[in-house]
Amino acid sequence: MSKITAAITAIGGYVPDYVLTNEILETMVDTNDEWITTRTGIKERRILKEEGKGTSYLAIKAAQDLFEKSNTNPKDIDLVIMATATPDMPVAVTGVYVATEIGAVNAFSFDLIGACSSFLYGMSVAARYIESGKYKKVLLIGADKMSSIIDYEDRTTCIIFGDGGGAVLFEPNEDGYGVQDEFLRSDGIGRESLKIDAGGSILPPSAETVANKQHYVFQDGKTVFKFAVSNMADVSEKIMVRNGLSGNDVNWLVPHQANKRIIDATAKRMDLPEEKVMMNIQKYGNTTSATLPLCLVDYENQLKKGDNLVFASFGGGFTWGAIYVKWAYDPE
Ligand code: UT7
């Protein structure tokens, strides 16, 4: 019997309508389009404005887009993995609500929290469930409402993040397509560099934590940047060497969209020209768990069966890694 690999067989995505441009941010904090563009590559991001809607809304929309495009019956889904850094609420699992709302009534579900690497780690988990032979359809959703944890008076973070969701279906493949190899890492050295101080078990919410703005994202950008540049490039190079891939053999880099300069450094180390690098940071900013699937959505019609894709991410924790995937289908 041939080995089962986990192939990506369908994708979907969603971003909210509201566009927060650099020009609008100029009216909110002391910043300018030129600084944001040259330091990050971002021009605009999408924000979920409607009150009462959380990450699950983005996730549901992304999954519904996938179902419509692929004629997948939600009842056939075995497992929904909800990758996110901004669950709807503590304790009640966001993925469970999403699974029920999308009609995945025969699935079980859990949230996977890995900061900006949530989706990449989720790919690893989804692949193992498929490779086990026990599960036939695993839906991995990456979604974040980053605007819910951003201080729009802090120019060091509010220019970076945006809201969005993406969904990917994994199915068994016996012809060798799908996830080939992975190299995942983490290091607690990053705990203080990218975090939200309050609202967790160490510092529960209080009037004081709210007054001190401790429920918003804090980032020591310089430190995170330094670790991101070297580590994302390292793992991407490592996965290529281990699989005998040169820059010529890799068709696409699918990088986490945190900063164009981090992506460029990774592509350079991999010896990849710009045309082989998926990039939509200019439109969406950093959507955390949604960056990788939203790249796939934007580039889907250029992907061919057999293409070699290297996914790479770096995020809070620190968490990072690279996954090598053989693309399983041609454009429509
Ligand atoms: O996805 C999760 C992982 N996160 C990342 O990978 C993010 C990694 N870090 C970064 O992308 C970058 O560090 C940032 C984009 C966050 C910042 O860029 P930078 O080139 O590292 O800027 P910096 O923090 O070194 O700041 C340079 C200057 C400072 O002024 P002084 O001290 O030189 O006078 C900042 O105060 O730019 C100033 N600055 C700004 N100026 C205009 C910081 N934010 C802004 C701003 N507009 N929005």
C-alpha cells in the first residue's frame, strides 16, 4: 500500500470590507505613509468594524468560501482545527462554535494557539491526522481579529496588524502530493518581546490593567525583527537542503506576512527571485493566523499540480518553522 500524504485540496478566504489605509492612520497617530511603506511594505489593512462580531465571523466566512468554491459538504468534515491568537472568548472553544455554524456536524474541533505560527503549526497537526489514515477531511482555519487587541494610539503596533481569515482542506493522497517535510521550532526567550501583559492567569483583568492599557499587544519590534530575519531564513534553507531543493526547484515561497523586509531576507537566503514569493502584506498587513491561507487564495490561479511550495512563519513565543508541500491540483 502506498504511503498516505496530506494534500491541500481546497482553499477559501475572507477579509472584512473596511479598508484602513496609511493615510487614515496618519490622522490617528504620529506616522506617515512613507515610513510605513519603507519599513514594513504595508499600504492598507482590513478591519472588522461591526460590533459583536469576533474571530469566529472571519473563520465562518472563510470556510463558507471554501465550501462554495469546492462543493465540499460540511457534513463530511471530520475535524476543524481553529488556528488563532484571538479566540472569541476565553474557555469556550472558538473552533467548536465555528464548526457548528458551518454545518460540520460530524466533526470535532479545537483551537490551536501559536501566535503568528498558529496556521503553520496547524498544518503540521492536520497532516498527522490525515497521515494516520483515520481522518479523511481535516479543515484548518486560520483567522484573527487583531483589531480587538491593538491600541490605535500606539504607532509601533497599530500600523502593522489587520483582520482576516483563511481556510484550507486537507485530504489523503496516495500519489505523493501534499505535505512532504517540516521543520518546526520554538523558544521561550521571546516571551517578553511580543505579548499581552494582562487578561491571562498571571495578571487577570482589573480596573488597573485596563487603565494601564495592558490588554493590548506590546511588541519590542527591533528584537522580534532580528530573530525573525535569521530564524525564518534558517528553517527555510534547512528544509530545502534536507529535501535536495535548490532555488530553481522551489516554485513558491509562502511566507508569513509580518514585514516585507523579513520576507525579502528569507527569499534571498533561498535564492528565490521576487516572482516566486507570495506577497499581499501591502493589502492586508499582518493578519497573524490568516496570512498563509490568504496568500494561497490570492495566488491560487497561478499554482500548478506538482509545484514545490515552502511555507514559513515566525511569531510570538517565539514560534517559527517551515513546511514543504507539493501542490495537488491545477487551476480551474
Ligand atoms: O508577526 C509577528 C512577528 N512580528 C514581526 O515579525 C515584526 C518584526 N518587527 C518589525 O517588523 C519592525 O521592527 C517594525 C516594523 C515593528 C519597526 O520597524 P523598525 O525599522 O524596527 O523601527 P524601530 O522600531 O527601530 O523604530 C525606528 C524609529 C524610532 O524612532 P527613533 O527612536 O529612531 O527616533 C521609532 O520611534 O521609527 C519610529 N517609529 C515610527 N515612526 C513613524 C516607530 N513606529 C513608527 C511609525 N511611524 N509607525
